Amino acid sequence: MQRRQFGKKIAAALIAGSFLNPGQVFASNTRNKYKKGLKPKKLQKGDTIGMITPGSYISDEALEKAVTNVESLGFKVKLSQNIRAKRGFNAGTDLERLLDLHTMFTDDQVAGIWCARGGYGCTRLLPYINYNRIKKHPKAFIGYSDVTSLLNAFYLKTDLVGFHGPVGASEF
């Protein structure tokens, strides 16, 4: 196709697209147009936050920073059992990271879960997550980067509203 023909076709597509109602185009692709979502309990100062690393390994220095950041907001911190595990660039094996995720959701002392770090490895957990367990124990779940895959999966599979926010080791 020549440049002039290509340019004309792009212009025609843009003009035609401007007459479409985006709500009509995208609404047909959604499971529920106005989904309410399962909202976790509001976090209060003094609550215990479970800290996990569902993706990449975190250094001692970054973990210390993450704990300090979360405590500076008035929360207590409970580290997951395998938070210091390391396997290659991941924070332990897939099974260890999955165990930490499931344990924090079912721990009655933990009011919310904050990812200390994002990074590669979160998507490897998706097929093995017990979504029924998460739905029965909804908690605030916070993180970003590759953690976004977990946030989206929780919402799609359980309706749990998560929080795309800084990982614990971020600059607050």
C-alpha cells in the first residue's frame, strides 16, 4: 500500500471512530457493566499488615525500608515465612511464594497484605492460586508492577477490590 492510500485510510478510520460511543463499544465486552466488587475491611492504624514478596527477591536493605515505610503509617508488620527466600531472581520457589500469599489471606491477625516488592514471578502463581480462599478472607491487597497481575486476577476471579499502590520498598 502506498503512503497516500495508507494516510487516507487512517484518516477515514479516525473520523469514523469519532462518531462511535466508546461506552457502547466496550460495554459489550465486559462481564458486568457496573460491577460493585468485594471491598475489604478498611485498614486502621495499629492493624497488622502481612508483608510478602510474590515476585522478585528483595535485599535486606530494601526489606528494612519496606518495613520502616509501613510502620511509619501506623501499622504493625508481619513478615511472611519465606520473605527472605531466594531462588535465582525470585523470592523463593513458586510454591514458597504461593504459600506466603495463601497464609497471609487466611491469617486472622493480618488485616491487609502489602507487597514489599514487585518484579517477575507473580504471573507464575496465577494458575495455582486458591481464589475461593481469597474470596472467603477478603483483605486489602497493595502493590504495583508485576503485582498488578495478582490485583487483576483477584478482581476477575473473586470480585476483590485491590489497591494499585506503592510496594513497601518504594519511596513514600
